[in-house]
Amino acid sequence: MLSDVKVFKNVCPRNCYNTCAMLSYVVDGKLIKVEGDPSHGYCQGRLCGKGYAYTRYVYSPKRLRYPLKQYPRGSGNWVRITWEEAFNLISAKLLELNHRYGSNRSLAYNKCSGNVGILHYATEGMFNSFGSHTKLRGNPCMSAGMDAVEYSSGEGRSPDPEAMTNSKLIVIWGANPAWTAVHQLNFINQARDKGAVLVVIDPVYTATAATADHYIQVRPGTDGLLALGIAKVLVEEGRYDSSFVKEHVVGWESFYKYLQEKVSLEEVQRLTGVAENVLQLLADLYSQNDPATNWCGYGLQRHQNGGQNVRAIYTLSALTGNVGKIGGDFYYFHPSTDFFPMNLLNLQGPDDGQVSRALDINNYPSQALSLVDPPMKFLWIAARNPLSQDQEVQDWTRLLKELEMVVTVDLFMTKTAEASDIVLPATSHFEDFDINVSYWHHWLALNQKAIEPYYEAKSDLEIAKELTRRLNELQPGFSNFPSERTAEEWIESEFTSEILRLYGLSSWRDLEEVPAKLQFGNNPWLDLNFKTNTGKFEIFSKNAKDDKLPALPRFWAESSDLSFPLRMLTPQNITSIHSQNWALEWIGSDKRGNVVTLNPQDAVQRKVEDGDLVRIYNAQGSVTRKARLNPEVLQGMVIIYQGGKEPVNSLLSGLSADMGKKHSGSEGAALYNAFVEVEKIVRSQI
Amino acid sequence: MTEQMGFLFNAERCVGCKSCEMACKNENSTPANVNWRRVSSLSTGNNLSISCNHCESPECFRVCPQRAYVKRRDGIVMININRCDGCMTCVSACPYKAPQFDLEKQKASKCTFCLPRREVGLLPACVSACHTGALSVINTDQPPKNTVPTIEGFPDIRLTKPSIRFRPVKEKLRYWVSSKE
Ligand code: SF4
Ligand code: SF4
Ligand code: SF4
């Protein structure tokens, strides 16, 4: 029996910190179970709860099996079509639009992080191969914070998270690893076993906060001010690392002056909600524990002042002399793909004498609707579900109505797929080759083809190959996509001698045995040679000033909305990654999924009781949830988790963060600057 | 020396991530409504991850009219599926909801302490999956130091003498925002 079991290497390609290497057990061509790959030094043979449920993803009864077409769009009148019909329909439209406008600029894609494997950039590569077109620009996840890091140290690099085992103090600012980066707890706990103190600072009392030695609640969007408050206490009491500041920091005098003149501890306490003795406690912890790590999550930069929040916390790491220190330092995001050639993403298309244009991911539909010469007519969506996740839902709905053709590639009939003309079934990561790196740990792993594609599913790469081949048959030279190149050849092409050196490999085939770890730069600032213009850590950033931002990490209060007094936070649920929720079948009825949690005092004012059905609304839209009262939730704040049947994105504000342009081409999304009102639904309204 | 295999649960470390619960389903291919291991949050605010406790006085064994339960020399309590006729007596008798009723098969099933893994020298799937070291395997006849027989929120242990020990939760410091700005 056991001899019939074949074991393959796979990597979880979700938009997640852990990027786990897994072993897939296959019997008679069927995936029967998954395990963590014990040879992966970060994941160490463990997966998260969602990862262990992957057989539910592959064999979900809801998975799409065949290409589908509906007419009219949104009617639900789906008919099964062959791939050939699908390619013919799409090709005919692409060629017609090409002839109508004399270019391919009316063609657009919207593709992001549904699968972050390197070969999944085949979608971008396919559009490049058409010549000029309409691109997607920006990043809704982390770009504001990434710019903040770049202004300070010149480059956005995060140290090896395994080094947290050496910390004496770990301060997690607004991240919830218990639900979103569970493997990190292994390293944090190793430090705790040696006496390290764990502090969680978060507006939400998360599962991670519950295990911390100290949990400190802070008002949303004021984390940066809290960091400045701690800095002020440390500086006033002379408890900062003056030699580090002297040698390696630019802008100390102006920052000192700013702290002296503009930061009042009274105001810090009033705005952050953190009491004086707690501020003092934090200052004590930072000054008494060496090394001290700051881990900055992504939520606190999803604010209008998000970049500044991150700069202030990073400054605290510098002030305490922790930057560049093993077991200290500042953790945010590690852009591992930056090392790779990314040949698909960067595929050089033919020169058609015109230039591509790009739409900002955070205001995609409104910008798309305003395009002229030519207007946008065709949209290809892959690895995305904007109708569940994006801001500007009303504009999205309008855009999807107005386009001439919408194609969505997905494994499931998502809200977005439902609004498309053609839906193409995508493979899971068990069904094709890929390579994956993480934006957190420093490992690289190979994803093998463990099973045949589910029914007629195809990968983004396979689709690009076949569609471009068809297009070239119909109009020779339409695309220069190398449609003969196999997945393995694309992988091979990523492994330049530099990449092999960086990962200590002789060939990418070595990855068939064991995953590889980055051999260099695991602690980017060990030598304290910062990549800024001055070569120092810039508390005062001239680049920021040139970009019309404050040169110093200053705090400024965000706008609020008096007619909608409750701030809404929309974090990740334990059951899902954004709207991807295959694990629900096993994790069970998701009680949090259809709930809004609010403070009992806010509830009383609105005559809402626990369990009541309520409407949550603002100028953007309205959703229905069951009310849960919880005194741990800050007054003036509500929590709704992402995804589900009636996703909460319809209430998002569409506001931008202060930074993001530098790294990703457009500002980050201020997803947490969303304000709502809650009212009880009385029976007559139902 | 006697042997009674059991679990040690470190309530201080468990974060309720459900990796253990899902790893059990993945390992044992249990249907959606059958969870041999379950993670829940207690009214105390702590998490609890429990499976069958392979009790010293297994109530399941005592009540089963088909004598489907056996207690092995290593203390592991097993159910013989072939004998089970689906009467659900054990399901209601066990204080820990360990036997779970499989609607499809119309039979009870429960944690096997991952016997097939044990036979090849592997730890139970749930223990291997735990990220925080909250779950481990012990011989409860020789309970490790600084462990206690129960924690607040765990069902009464007097009836069945479950083979589980706990590390208690330490006091933690919390600082809430007290008033509205
Ligand atoms: S936990 Fe329940 S099923 Fe398991 S041995 Fe004890 S009484 Fe029996
Ligand atoms: S020992 Fe095995 S069967 Fe029992 S709960 Fe753990 S994983 Fe499940
Ligand atoms: S895997 Fe460990 S930490 Fe996670 S829920 Fe289970 S026992 Fe708790």
C-alpha cells in the first residue's frame, strides 16, 4: 500500500508571510494529504490550519472544471465551452479592438496576489507580448510602509526573521502572527524561553495579544505618535543610544527639536489612549532590554498617515541602537522577488511605437472609466477578486458593465467571476511547476507538479502560451510570447549565476532535494552602511522632503467623518486569506464571518443588543451583520472580517495613504480610514 | 513500569491557531463534521485543544453495549469500527466529546493517538503540527514537573481520569484604552 504513495514538493503560493514548503502525498494521481517539508528551515515541517486543509481546495465541489461563458454578463446563464472556443472568442475580440484603435491600449489586466508564484507573472508577460497596453500599478498591501522604510534606510529590506530567537524584547506593532504568520511564533517562543519579553501593541486584542506578556491597546492610526512618545521619554531621560545616533544617524538635531517642541506627552496620552505609566513602562522595556526587535505589521500603514507611523517606529529602532543588531532590528517586508530577473514580468514586448499606460490598483475602476484615446474595452482578471476586496465597488460594478469583454481566470466562481463574460478554470499549485520566495523569511523553494490539472484547468502560464499561439495563427506577429517555452525552462531562466550564488546552489534542480536559504544579506544593516544618499540612517530624509512629505517622522491626525462616527477595521480572519476561504469546510461554520464586533457602550447608544441583526453603512454602501458585543473592542471602533457573501469592501473609503509611490508606483490604500454607522434592523425593514 | 500515553497541554502557549485540529483531519481524512481534535476558546480567555484523553477509566469503554472499545497496554483507548453499530451511547457518555458521530458511515470514531504514525516512530500529527509546543506526548503515569491535572474550563476529570496534564497560564499584564478621546 505505502509503496503506491508518491511524495512531491510544493509551496503554498498564497499572499502570506510563511510561504510554506510542503510535501504532497499522492496516490493514484490523487492528492491524499499534505505535510510541511521538514527540510525547510523556517517552516520546519509545519503548516498553518488552512494549509492542512489543502485537499479541500483541490477537490472542492465548488471548483471550476471547464471554461464557461455567460450571456448576458451577470445573468448567471452559464454554458460550458471548450478551451478552443474560449481562445477563439477572446482572440476575435482582441484582434477586433486592435484594428479598431490601431493599438492594444484598450486591453487591460488586473492581476495581483491570488497566487504569488514567480511563473504566475505569465499574465503580465502575456500582455507585454502584445506591445503597448493598459497595465496595473501599485500595491494595496504594504507600499506606504515600504516607502517609509526606504526613506529611512535607503532600501526596503527586512532581516532574517529566524534571528528573533536572539531578542530580549520583541515588540509586535499591529501584527497577529497567531492567525497570519504562525510559524514565527516558534522563533519568538525560543526567545521567550530564554527570558525575552513579548509586547503586543494593537487596537485589537488579537490571539497574539492574548499570549503576550504585555498587551497595550492603542487607538487606530496613532501607533506612530506612541512611538514618538516613547522616543521623547527615552531622549528626555538620556536613555537612548547616543553613540549610534552620533555615528549612524542623520537629522538628530531637528528630530530632537521636534520632540522637544512639538510632541507633548499629554497629547500622546490623549490621542493614543496609552496612559502615562504604560508609556513609561514601554520606555523602560526598550532601554532595559538589548537587543530589542520591532515588528511592524501592515495594518498600521493602511492609514492616511500610515507611512509616517512606520517611519516613527523604525526611528525608535534606530534611537535605541537596534538597527543592524542581530536579534534587534526592525521587521517589515522582505522584497525577495527583487533579486530575481522576473523574466515573465519583465518580458520585452514588441515596439509598436506607442507607450503603455497604467492604472492605480487602489482607484482602478474610476481611473479605467476615465480613460480616453482609446477607452478601455477589454479586461483580463487573474489571481484577484476585486469585487470582494477592492475599494470603489460602485465604480467596479459600473466598469464591469461597460466593458466589451471581461475574462476572469480563477479556481472558483468568485463575485468577480460572476460578473465576467468568460471564466477560465485555473490550476492549483499542486498542478503545475513554480518557484516561490517569501516576503518575510529568506527561503526559496520549488513547487513541483504533483497531480494532473483538475478537469480542464490550466495555469496562467499555460493559458498565456496557448492564447498567444492562437492569436499569432490569426494574425502573425501579434504577440512575441515564447509560447514553446516550458514551465521548467522559465524556472531555469530565473537562475542566473548571481541567483545561484545568492542561494548557494549549483543548479535549480538542487531544490528538488531541499529548499535553499539566501546566503547573503540576511541582516541587511549589519555593517551599518545604509543605502541612503548620506549612507546613514535618515531620521531627516531629504528624499521625503523632495517628495513633498515631512522630512521627519511627524505625526498628524487623520481625517474622520462626523456623520459616521465609528471607525471600521477589517483584519484577516483565521479561516481565510482575504477572500480565499477553502478551509472553511474543515474549520467549520465561521462564526466571525458574518459578525460585526462592537463595544457594549456604542451598542447601548444605538439600542443594539448582542445577537441583533444590524446594518453597517456609510456614504459608500451598506452591509448586514450580526452584532457581537465585546468590551475588549475599543469604543468608537467596529471590527468586520474580510471576505464572505456580502464583503465589507463596499464600505471602504477609497482614501490613499501618505506614501507608496516610491516603491510601487502609487500610494498605498488607507483601508482603515473607513468610518461607518451601525443601526439595528427592525423586523419591518426585513 | 506502567505506561499511560497521554497529552501535555501548555495552555500558556496555545494561541488557538487550529493547526493541530486541521492536521488531524488531513492525516486521518475525517469527514467535515468529524473532528477528533478540537480547538476552542474557554471562558477564561485561554484556548483549549483536546482530543480523546485515552482515560484511565474510559467511560466510553464502560458504556459501549457492543464492547467496541479496547484499552491497550500502553493506555491508548481504541474503538473497533467493525463492532460499532452507531448507537451513540459513547458519544453522549464521554465528558470530552471525543467520540464523534460520522453521519455518512453511521458510526462513532475518535482519536487513535495516530497509531499508524506511532508504529513508524512518528509523533501524532497534531503534536507535529503544533507551532508553539503547546501539545506534546507524555506518559501520564510519570507526570512532568510543574504540571497540573486540570485547568479552569476543562470538564470534570473525576469520572474518567483523563490522560492529560496541563501547564497553567501565567498572569499577564493588559493595558486597555479606558475612555473615549
Ligand atoms: S476521552 Fe472519552 S472517548 Fe476518550 S477514553 Fe475518555 S471517555 Fe473514552
Ligand atoms: S493523536 Fe492523531 S488522531 Fe489523535 S487528535 Fe492527534 S492527530 Fe488526531
Ligand atoms: S497547534 Fe498548538 S498552538 Fe495551535 S491551536 Fe493547536 S495546540 Fe494550540
